[in-house]
Amino acid sequence: MVVLGVVFLAALVVRVERTNRPPVISTPTRQYRSALIARAYYFRNLDSVPEWQKRVVASNRAKEGLLEAPIMEHLALLGYRITGGEHLWIPRSLSSLFWVIGGVFLYLTAKRVSSPDAALVATVFYLFVPYGVITSRTFQRDPMMIMFLLIGVFALVRYADHRSLRWLITAGVASALSIFVKPISFFPLFGAAVALTVTRKGFRRAVLDPHLLLFTVIALAPAAVYTLYGLFVGGFLTEQAGRSFFPETVLKPFFWHGWIVQIRKTVGHLALCLGLLGIFAFRQAFARALALGLWIGYVVFGLVFNYGIHTHAYYQLMLIPIIALSLAPLAELVLGWLHQQPRLRWVTRGVLVLGVGLVLEPVLWRRADPRLDRVVELREEIGDVVGHSTKTLILDRNNGSILKYHGMMCGDWWPTPAHFRLYAFQGLPEIDAATRLDAMIKELEPEYFIVADMGEYKKQSDLKDVLTTRYPVFRETDDYVIFDLKTRIDL
């Protein structure tokens, strides 16, 4: 228990450290999107905020739209109100806490399907795999999704043990929360529930099993209501649905290569291979079925959400607990041999403690990166230069979200290579820079064109030619250039 306590304490320390720094490293587009939404909620009824700032944040809120239910944003709002300020460390720390709580239920599940020491190994992997550490301290809903997913899996295992309606409902409610937070968790959870039912009753009887049907209804009901409303009433999910599934992609080699690349970024190829091998190392049939169901659910998820799965590393986050659980039987085999060697009995726990120390050492002694402050300072400066305008076009990384947040301004992003790739997937025709710019100016009536990504600006030579020949430079430095779109010089 002491070792287990040290592991969880270390996991918290690793994550909470540096959460007060600007979140410009890991998935900044999603983090700043959530930050902009939470800011709009916070400023809305705050008398001390100037009216011009309320107008800016309201404009940003309208442009960001809705994807999933804004649960993390409302939790951030609650934290802002309690502490009396807009502190991004609050939602980031909550994410860290959610991930670590999920580790508790992963340990309990792994202990049930293997040994306590093997469960500890699985938990260490889950808590300290580098990508998991970084992403679990971000302002995103994914760590909360993972926490509820692991609670749901634990409850499914308890239900498999006791056949208790209480545990079935618990599993359904936890799964419903996970799916409501982020619907993609439906796939591994449903895969696990189906696999456990088939193992116990066989395929034919499992199809109409009343308990499986009850679990499915409970788990899907909240997310189904929200999704149907978003698609057919509110309409705010329509565009997102069109950006997720491209059936022809599955037949392309680049899709599978991209998927493997994203897995490598998240967990590494060795962990992937060991995790797959671990499926067949479980001694109990129900444990093997549980792992297989989770894996099948993950694969089906990747085939359905086939754009994100091969382009975004954070789409692989659910793979971390799945692999961790699958490593438990392999760890049990190795530890079983070690425990038969009197002199090596405590080697594993010693290695785990040493490994945790090696993870903590560079974190505790790491110095602040001044480049992060420079990113923020430049965006604040640009916001001041354009008078915190709400009518701009932005060429910057991360859809301009960092600029909009720290510059206290609003605008529409100019496409970058990632957007052009998505347009190609959607079958949209190519548009030259002049035509696109004219269309955006006519529709949006922007005042400025802000170039904050100078590298991409140089690559888009057609855009550069159009801007420099048509519009005067409003402000230019080595780090950015701003064009005045209110005045056209080539008329």
C-alpha cells in the first residue's frame, strides 16, 4: 500500500506541476477553444469587466460554436467564481485529478483480473506514459471521459462477478457520463459489455439479453438526446459530423500509416505489441473477453472516426488504459517468476519506485521556458496594435485561438495545410488565395489581416502576393505583419 500511495502521489505531483504556465504546447487549439468559451461564461455577468471586453468574448463564443456539451467549461467557470479570477490552472488541475482518479479504478480492475503487483505495473504505465502525463493536464474533456470510462469498466467487472442489478445500473450510469462527456467512449464500453455478455450467454442469447439492453439504454440516453438535438434542432453538430467519417479513407495506405504514427506518438509500438499479446495471456475467460471487447471497440471507433484517428494523437488517449489493462497478465507472468526468487522478490517494487523518481527528477528541476512567455507577449502586443478588433482575418497556428485569447480580440482563421487537407477529404474544390480572400472580405468585412505565423506566410506565396499588392501594411515586425484591409491600394 505504501508503494501504491507513493505512485499516486507522484502522479499528482507530475501533473499539477507547471499547470499555471500558458497551455501552448499540447493540443493548444482545443485548450484555448475551451478557454475562450469559459471566459465568455465568466465575463457575461461580471460587472467589473468593460463592455468592449464583453463584446469581444461574446464574438469569440459565437464563432467557437458547440461540439460536445461544455461540461469542463462550466467547471472552469465555477472555479473562476470561487477564486475570483480567470485561472487556467483550475480546469487543467481538474483534468489531472480526473486522470489520476481513473487510475484508481484501473488498479482495482487490473487487480481483479490479475494480481495486485501486476495491477500496480499496469497502473504505473497508465499514470506515467509520457503522452498521458502531458495530455492529462490540459484544458480538455478527455481526462474526464477516461475517468468515467474506467469507472464503467470496473462496474462491468463487478457486475460480471455478482450479476447484481445495482452494479449493472452503476456501470450504465458511469458509461452514460463518459459518453455524454465525449461520445467516442461508447465504442470500448459497449465492446466490453457485449464481450462479457457473449462469454457468459453465447452470441444468440446475448443479442436479446435484457441486462445488456438495459445497460445500452442507460449508457446512451443522455448523449443520444444531446446529439439528436444538436443535429436536427440546434444544428450545431451538423458540420462536425461531416468532418469525422470518410468511408473511402479506410482503403488508403496513408490512413493506416497515419494511424500507426499517432499510436507511436501516444504509447509507442512496443507497448502496442505487448498490449495485443496480453489479450491472450489472461487466465480467466471473462478477463480475456473484457480486454478483447475494449480493443475491438477501439478499432471500430478508429474506423468510424477515421479522419481524426490518423491525424490527431489525442484520439488515441483511450488506448492508454486499454493497453495498461492488457499489460497486467504479462506483468503477472514475469512477477510470478520473480517471486519464486527470494533475492529478487522486492526488485520489481524497487524498480517501480526508482522509475517514479526518474520521472519526477527532471520535472521538479525543470526551468521555465521563456519561449512560452514570448508567444503570449507577442499575441498581447498584436491585440493592442489592432485595438482589440473583432473583425480580423488571422494566419496563425492553432486557428488563431492563442491570439484571440491573449490578444483579447476576435477574428476568422485563414486556412493552413491542415485545413487544406481537410478540404480535400471533403471533396471541396481548390480556391486560389485572391478568390478566397475576396469572398471572406465580402462576407466578414474584416478590418485587418494578421499574419502571426511567418513561416506559413512565406510558404503561401500566392497569399503574400495578393496582400502586398492590394493592401497597405499597418504594422510590421520580425515576428508578425498586419495589413489594413479597410484601404485597397490597387484600385
